[in-house]
Amino acid sequence: TPADGAAPPRQGLLVRLALSLGGFYSKESTNQRAADRLYASVVAQVEDENLMDALQIERSFRGEHAALTLHVWLILSRLRREGARGKELSQVMYDTFQDDVEHRVHAAGVRVRVNKWHNELEQSFYGSALAYDKALQGGAGDLAKVLHRNVYHGEGDEGRARTLERYVRRELGCRSMTRSEPVLAGRV
């Protein structure tokens, strides 16, 4: 064994061969690991109490789902630039998001009409994503209005939506400067 604790070259080769035969390096496995990393970054943002407090997003199922939706949209909007590879990764990440939403619905205590809840939340995601895309193409203040409606549910001070808009635009800018390789590997 080398002094640095690394596996001897032959042993490393055998490990890589075993992983390859087991499908570890397949496109599906690689996409799933990248999607898991991307979604973990989304969850980390939503679970960051300082961020949620600064953006004044309510700590409830409703508020957290709105924040999850927004952050998933941020990632998916960046993946659109990556062509077919981005589209494949987007689908895997979206599926991971939907699985998590289903677990969150159960954790919230919903036991009846779960499919109905899940379908409504899925439609809410699509509606929000479309509204965010459209607002980015619109005039000044359009995004803040959409964020106020979708994240804050049209309630309370609209000023916090302008703060959220600045955050969203900064995140979009940072993601647009990120090279393709890290994004496709799930590192944002």
C-alpha cells in the first residue's frame, strides 16, 4: 500500500472494473448522482434558516414547497442551455424532486387523496415555472409580482418580493457563468 493510503494501481484498476461492470459509470447512474447533488443543493438552500429568514419565506409546507419550486426552476433553467445532456439530467432531477415532494406530503400527515395533492403540487410547479420564465421576458417588476404571488401567496408586504427578485437574478447570473462540466456533474 502506498504511503498516502491510496490503493495500489492494480487494486484501483480492479475497483474501477468492478464499478464499471456494476453500472456505476453508466449514463443513468452518472445522471442520477448529478441530479442527487443538484437536488441536495436545492434542499440545502430551502433548509438554510438564515436564507429563509432573510427572504421572509414562511416556514410551513406551503412556503417550503414554494421555495423548493423556485430553486428547482433555477437549476432547470440553467440545464436548458446544455442541449440533450441537460434535458436528460433535468428529467432525472425533476423526478428526484417529485419523489421528495411525495415524501414531504406524507411527512406532513396527508394520508387520504395523496395522489390528488401530488397532482395539484405538480401543476403548481408547472404554473410557477412558466410564470417565472414569462416574467423574465417581461418588463421591470414582472418577476417581483410573480414571486409575490407564487412564493408569498399574494400575502403581506410586496417589498420582500423585490428582495427575492434580486436574489433570483443574482442566482441566475451566477449559474449562467458556471461552465457546463460542473453543472452537468451536479456541482453548482
